[in-house]
Amino acid sequence: MNVAQSVSIEELDKAGFFPEDDRDIGEPFEAGEGQDALGITITRRSMSFRDARELDDSPPGFMQQTKLLFQREWKNLGRDVAALGARFGLTVFLSILIGVIFLDVGATDSSSTQNLQSHFGALIMVLLMSMFGTAQPALLAFPSERPVFLREYSTNHYSVAAYFTARLSMEAFITGLQVFVSNLLTYFMINFQVSFGLYFLTIYSLAMASTALAVLLGAALENPAMAQEMLPILFVPQMLFAGFFVVPELIPIWLRWARYLCTLTYAVRILLVGEFHNCDPSSPNANSNCNNLLESVDADPDETWWNWIILVALFGFFRLVALFVLQSKATKFY
């Protein structure tokens, strides 16, 4: 230590303190693709600072993000077989139960008021079941996945739009399959008169619009327990303003505007027109009863296309608002 502190490096070198290593260590290894000269895989951690700065740290494009997120959603769906089985099992059970209770009601004589009320009730029950069964899972999905989403979004793994699109694609697939299974049972057991294509398309549109509203509410909430408590606000106003519990003319005039925001209102009008418009031309009494039923819920056959346009527009509106809400919540942690 005393020598190192008192004698310069040049003098120590001349004195032979630092002999040259002239041993033959052979030829160096040749570097391969993705490996260094020693055959070790090159990673970001093993790179020099200069090489690491030259890497592109930007996330993949929107389509690639959406594809990878959808693949993850698909894998998660396969892993959660119990929940998926319970969802479809409950759908099949309720569909069969409704089909048995309203068995062949759709083929009864509409000239009887009791038959017409039962026929109308069967249609309403199918709509409500589809709305309830599809909206609840969508409402609970975002609050339960919020911690994972925040962690991955904060590290720039993907954009909110890609995450939202992947979720929408999976929801559209599962909802369509669930509605199809339910409709296949109820349509033939109840013996509805509307075409199956219109029947399925109307109920599927209602289910997707209902899930859009549920996603909006779920994106605004941070706690899954709070989302569970908010379920009634999705369904009760829909039933109150749709026109089958109370005719719109009896609703206070300062509250009637709310029914135009309820997706169930437009689905009821569309399906009632398809089922009861000119229900029995050979029976004036039956035809009169059907027309009175349509008038009681403001279901005008000439406005069917408008009902379709508004139903689809509400779906798009609720989805866009949910996207902006999720974007605003993305930077907020618990």
C-alpha cells in the first residue's frame, strides 16, 4: 500500500510490476444472430447503453395490440370454464322455464284479451331475460379487471382504444352466442309468429345496447362491490319507461323524455310490430286487439326504421362515452 501511494505508475511499470500477459488464449468465438461471441443470448439488459438507446421502445400498432388482447381474452375465456358454464347453463334453464310456462302461447287466438296478454307477456319476458343475462357480466368486467388494466396501461403496453376494441369483440361474440341459444329455445317453444331472423336480430341488438350501457357504468366505477349495488339502475328505469307496465300517457309529462334514452323502449316497439301488426286479418276482433296493443306502447309500424336507427345510435353513443370515461380513469389509481 505504501509503495502504491508513494511511487508513480510509470516507475512501477518500468520496475516490472505490470508484466504483459503473452499467453495464447486461442481465437475468439464468432457471434451469431441474437447471440454474442460466447454464445449467450443478447437481451436488453446485456446490451450497452448506446445500443439500448437505438431500440424502438414504442408499442406495437393498434391492430397488433387489439389482436394480442383478443387472444388473451380468448385464453381467459377458456380458463374460466366454470363461470362460462354457469352463464350458459342459467340461460338454458331460464329459457326452458319461460318456454314451458308460455308453451305455444304465440299461436293462440288474439281475439281473446287473456290470450293476447299472455302472448305479450311472453315477448316481454324474453326481452327482459336477454337484457339481464347479458348486461350483468359486462357491468362487472371492467371494475374487476381494473388493477390489471391500470398496470399494463401505465407501462405503455397498449392503448385504451385497443383494450376497448378487444373487449367489445369478445362481448359481441359471447353475447351473440348466448342470445342465439336462448332464442332457439324460446322461439319454437312459445311459437312466436315473427320471423326468426328479425326475432334474433332485435334481441341481439337490445342485448348489445344494454351491455354498452353496462360497460359505461362499469367503466365509471372502481369497486366491483359498488358495481353490483348499481345493477338496479340499469334495469328498473328500462322496465318503467318501456310502456308495458304503464302506458306512456300516464307517466308525468316532465318524465316522459327519459323513455327515449331506454334501449328497451325501441326493442319492444320493433318486436311488437313484427309480432302483432296485422296479427290475424281474417278476424277483425283479433286485429283490433293487436292494433290497440301497438298503440298503447306507441309502436307505429311506419316508424320501425327510426326505432332501429335510434337503437343502434344509443349503442354507439354509450360505447363512445364509456371509452372516454375509461380514458379519463386510466391515469387514476386506487
